[in-house]
Amino acid sequence: MSVALPQIHMQQLMLRYPTGKTAISGVTLDIPQGQFVYLVGESGAGKSSLMRMLYGGVRPSSGRLMVQGSDMRRAGDAKVRELRRHTGIIFQDHRLLFARTVFENVALPLRVQGWKTERLVPRVRKVLAYVGLADRLWSYPEALSGGEQQRVAIARAMTANPAMIIADEPTGNLDIDTARRVLDYLTDLNRQGTTIIMATHDLHLLESHPGRVVELHAGRLIADSYSAQPKSDT
Ligand SMILES: Nc1ncnc2c1ncn2[C@@H]1O[C@H](COP(=O)(O)OP(=O)(O)OP(=O)(O)O)[C@@H](O)[C@H]1O
Ligand SMILES: [Mg+2]
């Protein structure tokens, strides 16, 4: 990835819910391909709302939002589906299917995309091995710990080789050591070129896993900095 075209471009972005609540207002922000971005801010600041717009879960009310070349105010269902093929989403509550095995949970995005079984099986095995769960293929999610379930959610998000991963408080329910391990996987994917946008309240994670920190307050962008030098001159 030599040219850093902004993968995400926001200009005076605004989101107002049908209730009349303005969750995001006046946000202007560019995110180049390959960045690791933390979205921080108090509860209700608008982190989840901003992320929802990025994967087409909700449409911006005004302003401009371009994601991977798509205008998200105009994107129809087909366009949103296409975009999601290149986007991994991790929710705080992970949303695993408890009636399906770990294997089937991770295979799901590939099945949706019509992958044939002979191609799908090795890919699912590979991503589950990557998150250290190669031996849990045929387990059901309820037999896994919270951290293991979250790793299944990461495996599912990365299985289709997405250009970006949107993670909404993926470490919210985890102890600090488990949270760090989950972040190790995301950092590693980021090093391979995947853009990561992650909402978090766990600011202590920034010490071990630095990145760009974008702070929202009451729907507005109030700070944008790096928790460590993004590049060193050494
Ligand atoms: N579907 C919705 N309909 C109406 N208002 C909503 C909806 N979702 C969120 N809001 C409101 O928009 C504002 C921003 O909410 P959002 O969920 O984006 O905050 P957040 O920063 O993710 O908070 P948290 O850290 O608690 O997850 C809040 O005032 C919230 O009540
Ligand atoms: Mg939220």
C-alpha cells in the first residue's frame, strides 16, 4: 500500500436519529488505508453511531461520508452489501450464533459470499488457528470463555480478508490480560495492512498498543492525536 488515499473521508458529517437526537455533528476527518484508530469519548458521545455510518448500518443525515470510494448518503442496499464484503465488524456483545458451531460462525461471511466448501474449510481453519482456537472448531460458543468468544468474533471479522475492521468496544467485557491479547490480534492484522477503527473506554490499552486517538464529545470531534509517535525517524 504505497499511496495513502483516504479510505474514509468525512466532511461536516451529521447524523440525526428519527427520534430527533443529533448523535454526530460537524465531524470532518480523513482516515487513510492502514491506520489504527481508536474512537474514544464518554458514554453517549457518538462512537457507535459514527461506526454504524461507516458500515452502512445507518445513513448520514447531512455532510459527506465516503467509505472505500462509496458515497454513504447515496449507497443503496446492493452497494452496502458490496462494502460489507470488505469490512469486518466486531460488536461489543460479539453476536455469535449460539446454535451454530465455532466453525459455522466463522464460515458465515464466506457462505454469504458464495465460497465453495473446498476453499472455505481451509480458510476457516486458518483464521481460527490464528486466534488460537484451532482445537475448538466444533465447540458451541456457550462452551467458550468470554475472551475465547471474542476471539471467535475476531476470526469471523477477518475471515474474508477485509480492507478494514470496525470494532465497537471489542474488549469491553474482558479482563486486562485478555483484552491485551485480543488487541494483539488486531494490531497484527493492522501491520498486515488492515485499517482498524475501534471504539474503546479502555484507555490503558493505548500504553501497550499505541495508535491514532480520535475523541468525540456530545457528537463532535474534540481531539485527534497519536498516543505515540506514528513514525520514528530511526
Ligand atoms: N438508534 C438510536 N435512536 C436514537 N438515538 C440513539 C440511537 N442510538 C444511539 N442514540 C443516541 O445517540 C447518542 C450517541 O449514542 P452512541 O450509542 O453513538 O454513543 P457511544 O459513544 O457509542 O456510547 P457508549 O460508550 O455508551 O457505547 C446518545 O445520546 C444515544 O442515546
Ligand atoms: Mg457505543
